[in-house]
Amino acid sequence: MAKADHTLAELAFERYRGGLQRYLMRRLNNVDDAQDLAQEVYLRLLRVEKEELVLYPQAYMYRIASNVVYEFRLRDSREKEWLVINSEVADVASAEVSTGENEEQARALHSQREAQRLLSSLSATEKAIVVMQKQQGMSYAEIAEALGLSIHTVKKYLFRALLQLRKHAGKG
């Protein structure tokens, strides 16, 4: 049980952060994603209203981590489905363009491929946020709710993603 002068999140961070990082790395094989998901675990621990009901903080933290990994993979698979669908559309457009039907289609296809190239430089979470904000027109609050993140975290990821996209766009 957590001491009165420490919150559940502080206790988890102080005592179990190394174990949590190893746990997440074994499941994700990506340092950036593991660090991002560890932050999400700590945020969820901060939101626990009745900490005194948590009898086994370490087990509780790992259950949250397991849920966060599951949600991350679910979002990632949905995003990959979206990219596959867009790739199929690009293939159809490419076949039409190769027959010389329309120069405008060729430009659209090039733009779509360029967007996919740029998006591939982002983490799964960053891609999801950029797609939700730029293509689907979702607000920060809507994105935060959909991904189970705080609005601040969504803004941070979006800012970081847009910087990354600008950097990669120059390399085109």
C-alpha cells in the first residue's frame, strides 16, 4: 500500500520504473513507444481516485501497462488497415494514370505517396494524431478521448510530429 506522503504514481515511478520499461520494451521492441506508453501508465495512475483501494501497487501498474499495450496495438492495427486501404486506392489510381488518362490524377497520386512516405517517419501514436487532426478534422479533446491520452499529450505529439514531417519533407 502507498505511503500517505506518496501518490500511487510516485510510488510506481520510484520503485518499479525499471521493471515497467523492461516490460514495455519486451512487448513493443521500440524505445520511443515504450517510453510513451510508460508515461501513459503513470498518467492513468495519477487519475486513480481511491488509491487506498489498491492493495498491490506493482500488480495494478502492470495491469494498466497490459491494457495500454493492448490499446496501442489495437490503434496501430487500425491505422495499418487505413494505410492498406489508401495503398489500394493508390494502386487503382496508378493503373488509371499509367494509361495516360489524367495528369491531375498523377499529381494526386504523387501527393498521396509523398504523404505516406512522410507519415512512415512517425511513431504509430503520432501518425494516428496527425491523421485524426488533419484528415478527420478532430479537435484535441476528441483525439485525446479517442486515444485515451491527455489533451496536453496530444498537443505535444502533434507538435513533435509536425516538426518531424517538416524535416522529412525537405529531404523529399
